[in-house]
Amino acid sequence: MAGRAVDTLFRKPKLIVCLVTVLGLTAYISTLTVSSIFDNQSERMGKTSELRTLNQWQQRRNQYILEHKHGGFIDLKGSIRVPIKFLENYKNPCWRDVVPNNSVSKLVCLPYFFLLGVMKSGTWDIFSSLTLHPDIEIRSKEPLWIARCHFNCTQKNYYANYCSGKYQWTFQSYLNYFGESTTKIDMTKSKKKNGEFYHPKITADCSPDTFFDWTWSQNRNIPQYDELPYHNNPELLFMMNPKAKMIVSIRNPTYRLYSGYWQSKPKNPSPEDFHQRVIESIAKFNKCTETRELIDCAVDDKLEYEARKFGVRVFVGIYYIYFLEWFRVFPREQFFIIKFEKYTEDRAKVMANVFDFLDLAPLNGTSLISTMNKAKPQRKTAKGSMLDSTKQILDNFYRPYNEKLSELLGSDDYSWAE
């Protein structure tokens, strides 16, 4: 129970403002091992900069390393074991691990960046554009280990079937997923001026549910849950690699929801059926928020499972509540946010900025840029427009959240005001 108590203190304390000397502040920060998270959403949104300044999560990770390091590695529980430092001559986060019953070490790598989502916001098309860069090696789009197969195989829900058999992955299996990319990363090298070799290639995890789906955090039946040093996807990724880069594509949540409805392949789908499901889904979500925080309702295992089966997950489009959690852990500068509507207008321009964000050389070649800019919608599933009345309901539901998102991101682009 001690771990849960610490986590509660970490997530819910009141912010105490203290005036101290520089020496006193330094001493305070050096002993700080848990983050200060505010009691309500508006406070959390308004205090993001202070959280980053104090850098509590880095402090917490450093403290955890001191307490749990073993020969250059840290044990994050749940079979996850990562190095304290990655190899300096690889751009991608890689290390050499000893093969069991063998003295030979092998190269293993984590993703350099994550295309976190959001589903039905062009992630497949963006993935295809990413693969055009010669220094990006991606085996396939979405291993889905972090959101779905991390701990969810222990639950009797939607994920039980998905994570059975070949998808029932350990952390080592997740690393093995990047085996082919790791081999290419290792084979590609260039000689630096000092004569040493440098490996410039990188790989990625492009699972579109990582941004919003951490229902596994609700599963208190996970072995050693109380002792886990992380309790959601942002915290897990930070503990594995605090320098990971994140790309997030978001779309007008009203249209994103409608597209997702058709992809779910409901029985007898129609705009009228979607309308009724929207009304029921909003009512159920609002009822939950009467007694619980937004984020708790959004990641509730039972609600998510029911909403997924229902084909209408309205909470996925409340992007700002998820960004609050990500920004609580990672610095804002480690995110590149794509507005889907702008991406479809000029893929080449957006991707040029993405490659720059990833510290990659510009993509050259007229034919490649021309290919990238061809308008070819991926997986277009919606059949017919939604009812005007449905659109009005959804626009009204999302409007206050979109306004908070715009404030959080510092741009009116994300209000989707018409």
C-alpha cells in the first residue's frame, strides 16, 4: 500500500508556494522525489510551466534509479528493464544486452519517437509519409504494446482476445518487435572525424492508441501494481526514455468520432443510428464526471470497454485532458502536434517540419515530395454525412474542451470554430 500512498501524494497534493533562498531551493529540489499535481484541471493547465521548471518527474526518475539500479540498468517492474544510459554513437536509444546462456551481447533498441495518435486523424497516412525518409526504419505501424498488451492480457475484457497468442507480449517481446529495424540501424553507419562510427538511423512506435488509452492503469490486479513507478502511458514512457519525442495528430473531434463510428462496423449503421449512440454516450460520460475527474472517466476500464463495443468513444476527442497528463510528465518541446486539416492541405510542408523536429536531414527528391503531396485519403470509412442535429450536439459538447485545448497549446487553430 505504500506505493499507492506515494502515488496519491504525487498526483493530488496542494501546491505550496514557498519563498526560499537559492541554497534552500536547491536543497529542496534535490530531495524532491514526487511531482506536485494540482487538485483541479484548470490549476493543472495554468501551472504547466512551473511543473516543467521544477522538473519533478526527472527528479523522481533519478531517485528511482538510485534505489533500483543494477549494473547500469534499472528495473521498472512488470518485466521492464532498461539501461540508465543509451549508447552514445547511436542516434536511436539502443544498448547492448547479454544473451541468456551466452556471453555474446546483442544490440536492442527502443523507439526514438512515438506517433501517439490520435486514431482517425490521419495516422496511417502520416506513417506512410514517415517511411519515405531513408533514416527512419519502421517494421510496421503499430505494435500496440504500451496501450493494449502491456498488462491488459490479465483482464477479461476487449483486450483479452487481442493480447492472446502471438500478441501476449513481454517487454522483451516488445524489444524483439524492433529487431529488424535494430539490425538496419546497426548496419548503417558513418565515420566521424575522430574515426569513430556513428549510427544515424532511428525507429518508431506508431500505435495510435498510446495517446489516450491507458485503461490498464485501472487494473489493480496487476502483480506488484502498488510498487510500479508509473501508472499511465506518459509515466511509463518517461521512465523508459525521458528524451523520447512525440508526434500527435489531432482532428476536429466531431468528424473524428463520426469516422470512428463507421470504422467500428456497427450493425445496421446509419446517420440516425450514430445520432442515437452519440446522445447515449454523452449522457453516460457526463454522468461519470458528476462524481469523478474527467481523466478518470476517460481511462476507466469498464467505460472504455463498453464505449469501444458501442462504436462511439466521445472522450477520445477531449484531447486537452490527455495533453495535460503528457505535459505533466514530458516537456512541451518534446511534442510535435499536427492539425490533421492542415496536413491534408500540404503534406510535404508538414512532414518537412516533422523531419526537422526529429533532427533528420530534409527529404530531397522531387518525385518523393510529389508522392507525399498526392491527395489519397486513407481508409475512408464514413458513408454519408452525419445529421446536422448530431453535429450541433457534438460541437456543443466539444466546444469548451476545444477552447481549453487552444489555450493549452497557445493557438486558436485547435478550437475548430466555424
